[in-house]
Amino acid sequence: MNGSMSHLAAVRLVAGRELSERLRSRATRFISVLMPLLVVLLIAIPALVHLPSQPTRIALAGPAAQSLRGELRAAAGAAKMLVTVQDRTPGQAMADLKAGRVDAVLAAGGGQAVVTVRGSVGYFSTQTLPPAVQSLLQATLDAAHRQAVLLAAGVSPATLRAAFQPVPLAVRTLKPLPTDQTARDVAGLAAAMLLYMTILLYGQSLVASVAQEKTSRMAEVLLGAVRSVDLLTGKVVGMGIFAFGQMAITVAAGLVANAVFHSAVIPGTIWVLLPMVLFWFVLGYTLYSFGFAVAGALVGRQEDVQYVVTPFNIPLVLGFLLTYLELADPTNVWVRVISFLPPMAPVLMPARMAVSAVAPWEMPLAAILTLLAIYGEVRIAGRVCAPALVAGGGRLSWRTALSLRRG
Amino acid sequence: MLEIQGLEKRFGAIEALHDLSFAVQRGEVFGFVGSNGAGKTTTMRAVMGVLEPDRGSIRWDGQPVSLDARRRFGYMPEERGLYPTMRLGDQIRYLAQLHGLSAADARRDAALWLGRLGLGGRLGDEVQKLSHGNQQRAQLAAALAFGPELLILDEPFAGLDPVAVDVMSGVLRERAAEGVAVLFSSHQLELVERLCDRVGIINAGSMVATGSIAQLAQSAEARLWVDAPGAGPLWPDLPGVTVERREGSRILLNLGPHPDDQAILASALATGPVREFRRDAPSLAELFRSVLSSGEERS
């Protein structure tokens, strides 16, 4: 037996145990499957509900209605709507409607027009035509009526055609946005949510794991063989590898699902955003996990976990909520300033980078500040954890923990 | 050799250890006995670095105890420390690796020790599924599986059935024979007496007696069992000799500070036949009570 062991070897052993025990846990395996599944469902369901546009099938019942065929097709073309038009006798048209072969029957005559729809009851009830189709038919009837009146008044067909030509309407924007801005907003929110959820979920798991080592008195045995900093680092690394793997699988599942269902437009900046999310995950997870690990060493029993994590959950939630403010107003100065602060930067900075253009110096500055915070936190963790892990009695306050020495 | 010198430790107003000194040699089983709260666990936790003493030194083989040295110590805390949901075999292997064994050696030794302690068929079970006694065996396996040079065992026999006690005792004797220093605490004084080469009695944070049972017995007041049926109720009328107890015709005599057993024998023979005449060997329990009561009288 060799008594000496490098920091790296100790960290590797602790991380290996953390990872293998996590993979062995039934609850973890369940969550590992559940998270990608939820993401796939979130992407697939909207796509399945809004099926690719099917043409609206309209039967024109009788000669009067069939005389509107040209106007109807022209109006549908102008409105960029998919419409198929079928000439039927009134009897055939109603039979087709009942059998579901057409969506609506248009009958006209005597200065009136009637549209008949089948109607159905279910998750997506249809008691009438979609508003766009109804507007289309109304515009067709109005146009036909005006043309008939004007023809009767002696207006020439050429003048009529010129008068009924659609006038194109152009929309100008004073401050043009990137064409994929909506996609970037969605990506920013998704990145913030992913970082927030992953850090929160696995940070809490880390607290529970450290608390278990303390309450089961395992820490007393471990600290006879491992430095407290190596023990914590190993746990952080082991859990971090698992969390990263979980996040990568979830992102991959989301991208594959989106490629299949075409639910959302992927912004052109995705290949810059993904490494940034990864980078900020590493920084954010490290920052929070050392704090969570120290929090775990403060508990007196497993039930104390919720109390000790509160000081870390608040800035994490705040960072995530500020993402919505960033989406609403990317020029907000407060959001910009807060995005540099280490507790909020890991969630807010990548979201800002996704949504709007950030200056080249902003991300490095936020990263440096976060790294400094991590350094300070590791120093505190090294000092506090060993005595806190072997301290008896109930839950320790932060003040007490900071004043502890072994014994 | 483990040397503890002048150890002091306070917890607020309570003085847990006061100028505590003793040593445990390699190859020796040292029994650490004392009342509840006497300072046994505090001493062991100080050796393992779980708490820092306020004063004093702890040395192993002449050097202050470092983390590298502690990796060569097997430790069984009073409140058992094992991961409840981890598989037994994985757990012992992991702890052995943390103490410096290679993965292959750790796997081999974990299986070996769990097998020896009767847990060979439970390697794949979670620790929380084991009985209290089996968890105790598992904890001992964790302390043994990396070939430690020193074993620090806090109440290792508490709650064990007689068979498990025999198994554990055999293992400790065997380890000592291999040159391992064994320091363990226990309230089972008969067991300590049977198992230990030397004993240390701690009271209120101070070591009040150390030595082999024979050495401790020598320091106690000499006593004699005498069976002289012809002796009258006033016998013996000798200076310094008192009767401690009578059991029929048998009398237990306390010889006082200047024992002269030949004078007593002559006096007994003068009353008639003498059927029994032998020194009384006090048990550890009696020595323990005697040491504690004399300490209380002094204070």
C-alpha cells in the first residue's frame, strides 16, 4: 500500500464514484429519459397540432356559384391561400360535404350566397369555416357583386380589371432586425432555461449527495483519506460530467426533433451559441456547485437541504427571470449591468448573446469576474467544508460555518 | 508506533482531553476503556484528523501524523460511516482505492475481506439492506481492506452477536500478529481483558492507568482467598489486613499496602487445616472500578 496520492488521483476516484452511482440510480435513469422526451414532445406537439397547411376544399353548388370560380381562385392567389374548387350539383355537393370529401359548399343565386360546413366536435371543434377562408369567400362575393353592378352601369371589362387589381403594400422598418430575430429570441430563452434548469437540478443533487455523506458519517471516514477540497472537487466534477452528458443528450434530442418536425426556425448563430452555452454551463455549474457543496456540509439532517440552498437559488432564479426582460427590451441598461455579475452571468450573458449583439469585451469580462468568484468560493469551501462535514449537532449557520475549525 | 503526547482538547467549557499521553506499539492490541464521555472517541477522532487538538502531539513512527500517514490507518468510527445505497463490494473497493490500492488490488482485497467476515455473498447488496451486525462487519472490512498499519476502532464490538465477536476478535489478533497496531475502545471489559495486550483506562480526559492486565493487577491492592474452616469470626487479627468478603468458610482478605502473605498463611494454619490459599487476580472490571474510585478519592 502506498500512502501518497496526488490531488488528481483523489479527484478522479471521487468523481468516478459519483458518476457511477448516479448512473446506477433508478431515479436518475428515469430523469435521463424524461428530460429529452419532454423536449421532443415540446417540439413535436405544436408541429403536430399545426399540421402543414392542407388546401380548403370548396364545392361550388350549381351554375350561379360556379360562375364565381375565377374570382375565387384569383382572390385565393392574391391572399396566398390554398384552395381547391370543385363544380358540383347541389345534391352532389351536399353528399360530398357529409362524406368529408369537401370542407364547405358554396351556393349562390337571387342576390344571396350560403356557405354550408359540416361542423364537428372534438379536441379542435370546427363549427364554422376558418376566419381566413370565410373572409376569402366574402371578398369573392363582394367583388362579384360590385363587378356585376359596375358592368350593368356600363363600365368596360378592361376598366373593371384595372380597378380590381390588388395594390401591393410594402412594410418598412426604421431599425431593421435580423431576419432570424424571432428564432434568436427563442434560442436565447431556450439557452437560459436549459442552463437554469441544469444548474438547479444538478446543484440540488450535489447538495443532497454532500448532505448524505455528512449525515451518514461517511465524511468522517473519507476525510481520513482525502483532502476536503479534493473530495468536493471530485463530487463537483463527477456530477458535472453527468449533468453535461444529460444536457448534451437533451439538446441533441431537441435538434433532431426539430429537424424532423420543423417546429422552430434554427437561427444562423446556433453554431456560435452552442459552444457559448457549453462554456457558460461549465462556468455557471462550477460557480454554483461549490456553493451548493458547502451548503450540503451545513445540514444537520437531509430535511435541512431546502433551507441551505435558498441563498443560491435566489440569484439563479433572478438571472433566469431577467432573460424575459432582455427579450422585451434588449437595450435595458440594468439587464446589461447585471449580466456581468457572477451569480447571474452564467444564465443571462449567453441569453443576451443569443438575443442581441453584445460588445466583444463583454463576454470575456463577465467570464473573468465569474472565474474570480469561483476562485474565492473554492478557497472558502476548502476552509469551511472539512470542519462543517464532521461537525455534530443540527444545521449550521453560515456565520458559524465560517468560524469553524476542526473540532 | 503511535505516540500520543500531552493531548488537550476543550469544547467550550468542557475539557474533553487533559494532558493525555499513551503509545500503541506495532503488533499490539491496545484496549481503550473508560466511562461514557471520558474522551475515547475524541482521542480517536484526533488521531484520524477529524478534529484538531488544542495542544499536544500525535506521531506515527516518530513523525507527526499527516494525511499520507492517515491513508495507512484503518478507521471505524463510533457512528458507522458507509453509503447506504451503494453496493457493498463497490463501497469497500472504493475506500480501499482512496487509501492507495490499485483498482485490481482493491477489488481482490475487498472480496477477500468481505468473504472472511462472512459477507462474501452480499457483495452486490446495498449496505442499507444489511442487518446492523453485518453493517458492522462491512465497516470493519472497510477499515481492513487496504492493509492498514494502524487500526483505530471505536466500539467495534457494540451490538455484535457472540459469533461475530469471535470472528472480529480473531481478525484483530491476526492483524496484530502481522505487525499491525490495533487501538480499540469498548465497554465490554471481559472481551478487552481477553483480547488486549495492554489496556489504557481513561477518566475525564486523562489517562489514569496503562499497562497489561497483570501490570494493572500488580498496582492494585493485593488480595488473598483463604479457606480455613477452623478460623473464627475475628480471624485474622493481623495489622493492615482486612476482610473484604466471606463466602461460607472462604474469606477474601485485603492485604493492605505492606502485604506479608507468609504471616497470614502461618496464622491460618494455626486455626487448623487450610483448604485454599491463593492470590486473587482482579478482573479488568474490578481494576477499572478500583482505578476510577481511587481517582475520585484523590480528586
